[in-house]
Amino acid sequence: MLKLDADEKKLHEQLAAAATDYAKAAELDAKLKELQAEKTEVEEAWLTASELADG
């Protein structure tokens, strides 16, 4: 989870740096959306595991 947060922060920084390069910004935005979807999946799996562990 921490790695995903760090990767997300890095992509945001790269997007800010590429603000004037539309193609690069679009590519980074697509990567960011993929990362956010993966992060959501991991969070949901963690919540499910936590609920199962609690009984």
C-alpha cells in the first residue's frame, strides 16, 4: 500500500512537470488512473481480509 501511495505521488509530480506536453500528460494520466484502480482493489481486499479476521 505504501508503494502504491509513493507511486501515485510520483505520477502526480510527473504530471505537474509535463503540464505543457499534452501527449506526455495524457500518458501519465492513463498510468495514474491504472494505479488508482489497483490501489482501490488492494484497499478493498485489505478491508475484506480485515472483516474475515474479525469474524
